[in-house]
Amino acid sequence: MTFSSLAGNTLSGFAVPAIVDYLVVAGGGGGGNGVIAVESGAGGGAGGLRCTVTATGGGGTLETGFIPKSGVTYTVTVGTGGASNTSGTDSSISGTGITTITSTGGGRGDGTNASAVGGSGGGGGSVTGGAGSAGTANQGRAGGTGSVSANYGAGGGGGANAVGVNGSGAAGGAGGAGVATSISGSSVTYGGGGGGSAGSPAPAGVGGAGGGGAGTSGSGNGVAGTANLGAGGGGGTANATTSGGAGGSGIIIMRTSDTQLNAFITGGTLVAAGGYYTYTFNGSGTIRWGG
């Protein structure tokens, strides 16, 4: 039987979970803005991704779940996506008795402001051949480098699993791919990087798998990263003065065995299915077992 509700049932004889698995994805970076005849906007980097199930970010070793304490309220903070040429914000789980679990916001794509390091790094701009910025170890990858060309091919933003693609001539680089995990009960890919913009009529970079926004070629703004996937936004073109696409907000998912106590939560939902209690937070909230 599957159901969705706010948690809160305390059943006699059920123990506090021995371990809590988690996925923590930060907000994605915004794509770089385009400056007419000066700079093509690069793709924003995906939000950092840390996970205990299937795979984690940056090609790292799976994270270790945390051991909850009865009666302790844990704070769940879900990061927001960055606006144009702005980095995303961190996501975290914190509370007494555990080391705070933090994923770093995605780095902004190069535009008026240079690309930034992040959970995954922002892509580099065109003309000067700007290098993409670094990702955070075990969370995400670096952004791609912009083209050394007056034709404005910007680099793609780094994804949680793959480096952003370099710009080439007038063509924008694709965003790096994200990470697929089945913690929610089905496989979902999170943390795609944003695509770099291009000089028209060359093609802009597509967004990376996991919700990355595409860059643009011509006169349009970059495409926003998908909400609650921590995806990077696409870069805006230099054929006009344009904005980069906003980064997508992050997400936090926690999972425990359904043979153990389920939790009281605010700001999230509980689904009981497949032998697990799965708690999903698309925005900030709290969670507590027992007490």
C-alpha cells in the first residue's frame, strides 16, 4: 500500500531508525548573462550532490547515512537556484549529534561576473577563452572552457557527474550530466549543468541530463534549470544584451526502513512504499523521530 501524508504516527514498540539514508542537492547556479558584442554567457554549474544510495556526485564514494537520536529536531535547508550570473545556495541537514551534511550551491556561469566555483563549477566565457570553474570534491564537476574566439562559444556548466563541455568556435558547450539515484523509489537524474550560449547561427549548448537549462543562440535569454533537481541555468547570448537562465532549486530526500519508527516532519511529505519511509523536502523544514 502506498500513501502520502505529513508524518507523525508514533507506534508502540517501534525503534528509532538505526540509519537514515539521504540525498542532499543544492541549488543550481544561474547561467551567465550575455553582453552584446562583448561576452557570451556560460552555463551555470549544478548544485552539489551528496547521496548514500546508488551514486553520489563528482564520481566519489557513496556517503554514509546518519544515526538519528530520539527527540532531536533536525533542520532541513533546501538551497535556492541562483538568478542570472549568480551562484546557487547550499542545502543541508543539521542537528544535535550529527555532523552537518552540506551540499554546496552551484557556481554561476561566466558573464558580467566571472564564473564561480561551486558544488559544480560554472562554465567559462567566450572571447578570452575563460576557463570553467572547479566543482567541489565528491559533489560535482568543473565547468567547460569558453572558446578563444570573437564568435562567442561559451562553456557549459559542470554537472554532478560530468564536466561541462568546452565552447568551440561559435558553438556553445553542453552542460555536464547529472547523477541518477533511486533513493525516491525510482531512478531520477539530478544535477545537470547549464548549456553555454553561442554566436548566431551556431548552436548553443544543450542542458545536461538532470534538468540543465539550454544556452541560447540569437537574441533570447538562457533557459532556467529545472526546479528541485539542482540544475544549472543556460547562458544568454552576446548577439543581444540577455540574461542567463536561473538555476533550479535543490531537494533533500531521506529514507528509512518501514519496520522502524516514522518521523514527525514539517515542510515535507512522507511516502510509505517498497519497504521504506521516504521523506521528500522540496523546500526547507524539520524532521524528528520520537520524543
